[in-house]
Amino acid sequence: MPICVIDELDNKKYTGSDRMSHRANQAIRVLREYSKDLRPGSVATLADGVTLEIFLDEPGHRRRANPG
């Protein structure tokens, strides 16, 4: 999962409807629980053997502006 997805969820906690804020908080809470012991290059195993890896931006990477 790219780190920008987590950043977008974090932004949704503070903008939009109450429902959107609640859902973003729930998603972040679950991701935080599964990723608490993650280190760069490692993966977390979720239910049914699904794995989660968070891809950080490379040093010096500049994100493009979000069009939406």
C-alpha cells in the first residue's frame, strides 16, 4: 500500500461528512493495528494469509498535486 493512501485516509478524518470521517478513522485504526510492528521491507500478515506492506516515498520524491 503506498503511503499516500494512508495520507489520504488521514485527510478524510478531518474533511467531508461525519460518515466519511468515521470510516477513515476505522480504516486507519485497523491498518495501525496490523502494521504496528512493520519495519521497512517487511510485511504484516492479515486474515487468510493476505499480506500488507507499506511503501514509503523514496528520499527526494516529490508528489504531484492531488487533482481531486
